[in-house]
Amino acid sequence: MEPQPHSQPRRPRGFAATAAAAATSVSPSGSAGATTASSSGKGKREREKEKERTKLRERHRRAITSRMLAGLRQYGNFPLPARADMNDVLAALAREAGWTVEPDGTTYRHSPPPQHQQNLGAYSVRSGESPLSATSLKNCSVKATLDCQPPVVGIDDSLSPASLDSVVLAERDTRTEKYPSASPINSVECLEADQLIQDVHSIEHENDFTGTQYVPVYVKLSTGVINNFCQLTDPDGVRQELSHMSSLNVDGVIVDCWWGIVECWNPQKYVWSGYRELFNNIREFKMKIQVVMAFHEYGRTDSADVLISLPNWILEIGKENQDIFFTDREGRRTTEYLSWGIDKERVLNGRTGVEVYFDFMRSFRTEFDDLFAEGLISAVEIGLGPSGELRYPSFSERMGWRYPGIGEFQCYDKYLQQHLRKAAKLRGHSFWARGPDNAGHYNSRPHETGFFCERGDYDSYYGRFFLHWYAQSLINHADNVLSLANLAFEETKIIVKIPAIYWWYKTSSHAAELTAGYYNPTNQDGYSPVFEVLKKHSVTAKFVCYGLQICSYENDEAFADPEGLSWQVLNSAWDRGLSVAGENTLSCYDREGCLRIIETAKPRNDPDRRHFSFFVYQQPSPLVQGVISVPDLDYFIKCMHGDITGDLVP
């Protein structure tokens, strides 16, 4: 018998090599011990080097993953969490393609994704070839497909409109695969005519909203309905307007209760007479009321015909202490809203900012207790910033801002500066107690600044510290005010208005969102912390929808993406179990705008059937003046209620 060749013993590596070195260290000779100690030290150094190499490889892998996730969020508008892993990415891609992914990973498809008519050409062969006819699809076999047809390119059109930039073409070369069956029914490459017919039928019913979820529609009354002396300006006109709304089956109205009118002259002296008369008129038409606690200024622009300032006694205090107002880097003050640096500072005749807000809300709740008991007042919206939105006044037209400027940081009053110094000291870097000096001005573009440009200082250690503090100050303000609002309005729905800052959304820094207080660059999710606070207080988030004006606001130079922002905000809120409502900024005059906003309010391709809890329709002027197209508004309301198809012409 021939001797069996002995295999070459493998050299031990890693921990095995360490163990082998330790075993040989036991030697009777001193020289052997010295040699072993030397080799042991060398092995330790090798292990340290290997650890460093492993760290570098891991950092490199994470950097690549971070860029991939940032690209999916920015250009594909995938609602990925801040610390997404590959399971999150695969689940998001599957959901975009029309699949249902359960929390335990079970993945399946209820029905083929809807296809739009303009993309039916996706079922045709490559450019230059004639598309497959229905007859040929019915009669084709796998062999014919392999021998005669080029690869078929399928476009998944179930992605959101904002994701069209990142559509993935799924292409397979059928010539390189073998199939055991020659059945055209089982072939994944042979497209069936029945599928095409089904897609055409889905297109025919694309605008059919009959039987969809019921979304209540509220119409906002014009701002001038109550004058600066808290009087109802035109009772007959208001009744006529309410009569028109009732005939259109409007669910209710929105009424702004202005702090600058009710508590105008003296602190804690509230005048509600005009609102009492208005509410009595609304009660006769049996419509619900949502009131807005409006703590902001209104109308200090060139186009405004009504001016409602903050209370006069607040302005008098501001003459002596201008730091109660928000301040930009050059020291200019804006009186749109009180700085939340004084939320807990007793500078308003012995009261803090949040105490002033609480006293106003408590007075309203006491005055109209009967309307709350009747259920006439269904919800209360809390104004948390300029225009009633939760944001800094970084886009002040009085300071010269014009779209699409990035705005300026508003943290230079002495109270917010004190908070910044305290935060920097706690961080151990007192020299960080300053605002960025290279962030441009109100009308700058991101690439013109050293802070917001690509790989700018916004992503440095200091930049991340400052932006986190800036955003956290906004969140703390919301938390403080909402805590007291829940005390004042027990068992009443509370609403908070979230702004739509969509310009520069396609850039890496999201500069306009940063100056407004939302730390939402491509590598951060700036809305999650805000929605966590709203969830804590069981608040409904009302998002300002630009779906009605996407075409008019589309501006490539501003890298604007209204749909991408809506996708992120709505899905982030829904994923946290928040109730979400919508509001337009201008009136809707055309059918296309109506359909777009309805699709946003109750998306048909959402597997969880999530939808707005209500929608607020803003009007620039009363209906009776003929400014708004009443038939279009009637059509819009019926679609929201699920009572009409989008193809019907009223």
C-alpha cells in the first residue's frame, strides 16, 4: 500500500496563534522564555494592528452605507429611520414596489401595483422595437421568448411621484436562463394580456373616490371677520357666508382667536364679545368650530390689508427690553412672536412667557365653557410660532427675505444667548457659545456660504452642536406650551401646525429647514424628535400642504421638493401613531390641484389605509364675493367625503 500524503498543517491565526504562543512560553531554558516573551509582544502588536484595520474597514463600510441611505432619503424620498439597517432598506424598497411587509418580515403581494397610462409603454420591448401585442402575449411560449424577444424592461410605477428620480429599471436577460416548463402562464418573462387589461381598468378608476375614507373639511374664516376692537364687522355677510358653507356640506369652520385683539390694552383683561357673537351665529348652522390660539402677529407685509399686532402692553415692554423679541445676527428684532428664551423668564409684568399663554387659554376655556359642553368646539390649535407654525421667524419679509432665501438664525437675544452659553459650558467647549459667522444672510444660497455648502461647517463638531441646541430650543418651547395647553383644554383635541419648508430640500444641508429650527440634513431626521413630543401630548399634527401649488412653486434653482418633504413628514408622523391633518396655503381653482391634494390626504397605495383626520381649506376672501369657484369647492368636498368620482364634472 502506498503511503497517504500528509496534508500541510495550517498555520494558526488570530486567537489560535495567541494560544499557541502562550503554550510554547513554558520552557526550561531562560533563552527560550525570552524568545517567547518577544514573540508574545510581537503577537500583541499584530493584534492591535488588526483591530485598527478592522475599525478602518468598518468605518469605510459605514460611510458607504451612510451615503446610500442619504441618497435614498434625498433623491428617492424613502422614509428610512436615522439608524436604518439593510432590513429597513429592503422593506422600504419592497413597499415602494407594491409589496406588503409585515413586522416579522413576512412579505407578500395582494394585487399587482397600479400602472399609469403614460407608462404602459414599460411593457414594450427596448427602444426601436415594436411593443408586444395582446395576441402575441397570449400565444407566446417560453422558447419563443428566449429565442425571438429581447429582454423586457419593467418600470415599477407604484413609486411616489417624488421618487421618480430614483426609479429602478428591473431588467433580466432571458437568453441566459433555462425554464423546465414551456407554459406561457407560468413564465415570469411572458407578459399576459389579462395583466394589461387589468392595468387599463385600474387607470379608468384612478380618480374614483367613491367609498374612500371620509375626511372632514373645515373652511377657514377670513382674518378680518373680527376687528381690532373685538367686534364682529359684518354679521349679515358672515351669516350669508355660513349659509353657503352649509349648503356645500362643510363640516365646520376655523376661527382665529387673536391674542393681540382679546388682551390688547391691559394684561389679563380679556374681551371676548365679538367672538361670542360669531360663535352664536355658527351655532345656528350646526357646524363644528376649531379655534386657533393665535399668539403671533399678522399682516405686517405689503400685500396684507389687515394688521393685527401683538398686544400693546407687550409692545410697551418691548420698548424697554427689546430682547423679548427674536433677534438676528445683526441685532434686528422681529415682533412676529415672543422669543422662547423668555418662556421661563419673569419679564412680562411678573409673568413668564408660558404663563401669559396659559392665562389666555384658560380665560378662553372659562368664557366658552358652554360651547365645549355642547361639543360645538371640537378642537383647539395652539400657535407656537410665526404664522402659528412651530418654527423660528427666520423668513421675515420685513427683514427683506424673499423666496428662495435660506433665512437667518434667530438666536441672538440675550436670553437665548444665555441658554447657548450654558449648553456650550456643559459640553465642555465654552468657545462654542456663539452663532455661526459664515451662514450668509436672508437671501443667500447654500453654496454661497461656508456653513451650508456641500461638506460645510453645518456637519462639523461645532455645527452639529449648535444645530442640535437650536432645534432642541424649539422642541422645548413646544413641550412647555403644550403641557399647559393640555391643562387648560382637558379632553379636547389639541392641534399643532407644522410648516412646509421645501426649498433647498434637495441639497445636503437643507439650509432653510436648519434656520427654521428643523435639524433635517440628509444624514439626520429632524422631524422625529418633534413628533415624539407631539405624541407625548397626544397632539394632532397639521401639515401645510403645497400640493395645490406644486407646479407654480417648482423652481429648479431652489432645489425645491414639496412632494419629497410631504412624503418624509407625513410618513414620519404616521409611523409614530400621530393623527395628521392638512391645510392648503392658497385656494384651489383647478381640478388637477384638487385631485393632487386628495391623493395626499388619503393615498390609495398605502397598505395601512392611513389618511388625514381632517383638512382645512383656506380662502383669501369670503365665498359670497365670488372669488372662489363654488362648483370646484363642492366637488373637492365631495371627493374628500368619498361621495363622488374624480371623473365627474360638477
